[in-house]
Amino acid sequence: MPELPEVETLCRQLHAKIAGETILAQKAYDQKLYEIGDVSKRIVRRVRRRGKTILLDLDNGQSLVIHLRMSGRLFWHASKTKLPHTRWRLNFTSGHADLVDPRRFATVKLEKTDYENAGREVLTRFDERAFLLGQSKRKICVKTLMMDPKAIAGIGNIYACEILYDAGISPWRSSSTITRAEWKKIFHVSRCILEKAIEKRGTSISDWRDLYGHPGENQYELQVYSREGHICARCGDVIQRVKQGGRSTYYCAGCQK
DNA sequence: AGAACCGCCTGCTTGC
DNA sequence: TGCAAGCAGGCGGTTC
């Protein structure tokens, strides 16, 4: 599923492709997306990311707000290609961007919004002080907190597991027991891991592909996610998979205390 | 107020 | 082999 690095990859590719271009038309193939509104003749000023949300800022102050949720993908086609599960299409002179989404969770809205995610973007302008004051003492597991978009934007299951492994912190720890120094480490490790994943153009663990259908390469960097039963490279213990709030958590009990 | 749970969906995996 | 149940999970909304 697309998380921050995957969405960032799409945004960069999309920006390079359509910034300054005029939208010819949009078409929905799924009833859930019939009521988006008229964007024809609008120029895309820029494409940017907030958390896992993609924003296409238009020349009239509105933005197309796209969230891929679980199974959404964006593909660029110059020809008439239409993949199965194509739910929505944005047409340009040079081709079209298709939203392909088997499970139909993805959303597209047309809004007038500045959508700044104030202080919750972990890679840019992250407000550590506000986080430590307002979020860090919540009585939920640290992994659950890291995945809460109201606390930190853009971190999903894969990267939450990888970050906590790298930081050597157990996903079962209550947020309220994490020290200030440990939070600092979590923020630092988060930036390192997410930036590397962006460089690798995302994690193609199941079916993630970029705008042009190419897989990323970050799956080769994973230390714990999807590695149940493998040996921990750091301490030799066995990587475990456990259930946490209905989702799979992968971790090493040997070195995540 | 804050934490836990539910519902949206459908393709893939698992078990009988 | 075939079919049904189970599973996956971001996140907004609802319930506890």
C-alpha cells in the first residue's frame, strides 16, 4: 500500500509530467467518483504531497485532492491503454493519468484548500515541540501513535515497523513511557528511513508501482517488515509477526526493548 | 476526552 | 479441484 515515500515518488513524477499543463477533461468510471466537479481547461500549477495525500493545485485556487488509501495507484499512459479497475481518468494533451484501484477505497475531491498538515510533516517543518506536548503522552502503543495521521502524517504499517526496529524500541511500549531522547531518536530515524525509501522510489512488497509502472527498490532494504521467521541482522533473534490493533506488526523481541 | 472499534471494499490466501 | 471463509489495512466516523 502506498505510504509517504510511494506517494512522494508519484508526486514528483506527476509534477514533472503535468505541471503547467492544461486539463482537457476528467472522467469517472466508478459511481463513487461521479460528483467531483468540473476541472476542464484548468492548468495544473504544481503537484505536492501532504502526508499520504496528493494535491494537484489548479490555477483557480482549487486543488484536486487524491488519496490512494489501500490499493490505489496512479499510472500515466500516452496511448489508449486502460487497465482493469481503472476508476478515474485525467486527460491532458500528452496523455492521461489513471487512478487504478481494485478495492475502491481511494478518494478524489475538488476543494479550495491550503491543506498544510501544520507541523505534522515529519520530513519538513515537523513541530517536535507540539508533538511532545500534545501527543507523546497518549496512552496508546508507540506504533499506533506513529501511524495516527493526527500525530504524524504519512507513516503507515511498513515504515512504522522499520523505524521502531531501527530505533531499537518495542512496538508494545506505551507512548507515555518513551523518553524525550527516544522520541528524538524516532524522529531522526524516521527521516533517514523515509528519505532512503524515497531515493529507492518506494517499497514494492506486493504490487506498488510508480507512475510508469516500474517497481521501487526499497523492499531490499527492509529489516523486519514481511520477514517473519527470518533472523535479525542485529542480534540473531527471530523476527516475529504479531497482531496489534488488528494489524500485523513485525519486530525483533531480542533488540527492541 | 480519549481510546477502541467499525465500515468501507475486493483480490488473494488458506483450509476443508 | 472447488468453494467459502479469512485476511489485508488507512482513516473517518461511531461507540464505549
